[in-house]
Amino acid sequence: MKSNIQILQTRIRRMILFFIFGLVISGITAFPIETEINLFDSYFINSVWLQNYLPSIHSFLITVSKGIHETAKNYPFIFYGTDWLAFAHIVIGMAFIGPLRDPVRNIWVIEFGMIACLMVIPLAFICGPIRGIPFIWRIIDCSFGLFGIIPLWFTRKWILELEKFQKV
């Protein structure tokens, strides 16, 4: 039978691995932007449902598609910035290897991640309007921070419990 310490360690490891996976996947998806927009175009650009029920989102997505195609054709070097975004997600994911190895000693990485998740909100609401991002899209961006903080909050809680058990 597993001890309380082993159960907490398993929960912590699984949640950290889940968070690392999320960071790496979200990073990797920033590399093939033109391929992704081509897939989007083939499935959604002519969506009658989107046009009828979410016309402002549909219009914005057409603008995004056009912008990506024109950028890829005329200014492909701009995508180097999203390559760095992808790289940053992967590197940040690697930082969570520390708490994976020793959660109590490296709880600061979990707290750093929680702060970063919270910082998504002011970023979206400060930079979003400057870049012409629609309000609903900024809300979607904020949701990544809010959903990201949930596994980190549980992980932090479990690490603090683990620390108490280890002191006994």
C-alpha cells in the first residue's frame, strides 16, 4: 500500500508532467503557422455557422488568415519571432524539471509559473488593444493563463503538504 508521501509525489509528478506537456505542445504549435492556417482555411473560412452566429469572429479570422498568407509570401522572416515564442515555451517547460526532481526545494518554479499565468491577463488587456485584437480573443488568451494556473495551484498545495510530511 502506498504511503501518503508516495501518493503526493505521484500526484505532483503527474501534474508537473501535464503542465510541461501543455507548454511544449503550445510551443510546438507556434512553428507551423502557415500549415495551420491552411488547415483552418480548408475547414472554417467558408463556415456558414461561423458567418451567421459569430460574424465578428469570422471577419477577424479572415483578416488573420490574410495576414498570415501575405506575411508568409512577402515577409517570412517575421515568423522567426514566433519560432522564438515556440522555443521559449519549450525552455520554460524544461524549467519544471527542477520541481519534477525535487518539488519541495523547487516550489519557487511552480510559484513562478503561477505568476506568469496571472501576467497573461494584463498582457492581453494592454497589448491586445494596441495590436487590434478583438475583446473576445483577449478573453480567450486570458483563459490560457487561468486554466494554466489551476494545475499549478494544486501542485503547489500538494508540495506544501509533502513538505509537512517530510518534516515529521
